[in-house]
Amino acid sequence: MDFRLKGGMPGMPTLPPQLPALLTMLGAGSAFLGLMLLLNEWLLRWLVAGVFLLIGGLLLIVAWRAKRMLG
């Protein structure tokens, strides 16, 4: 089966032209973060703590709004 990405298949969306640049930037950023984590182990602690703080804060906001909606 031959897929033509330029013209696209009928009913299928075409690939965005910015996709290669976006994937390149995401890949380079991930590689840079991995290198930084290899060199600075304390950075991993800060990243994990930041993720838990973000999730906890979002859960608190949702809980407060739900409490306000229920009375």
C-alpha cells in the first residue's frame, strides 16, 4: 500500500510543515535535559519535587472549586 504524505490520503489530515522543526527542538531539549541530569543529580530532585507541587496545587484548586460548587 502506498501512502502519499504530500497529497494525503482521502479523509486523512496532512502532516503540518512545522513538524520536523518541532520534533528537532523537542529531541534536542530532551537530550540536553538528560545530559544535565547526568551531570547534576540534585536537578532530578528539584524536577520531581516541582512535578509533585504542581499536581498537588492543581488538585487543591479543583477541590476548592468543587467545594464552592457543592455549597
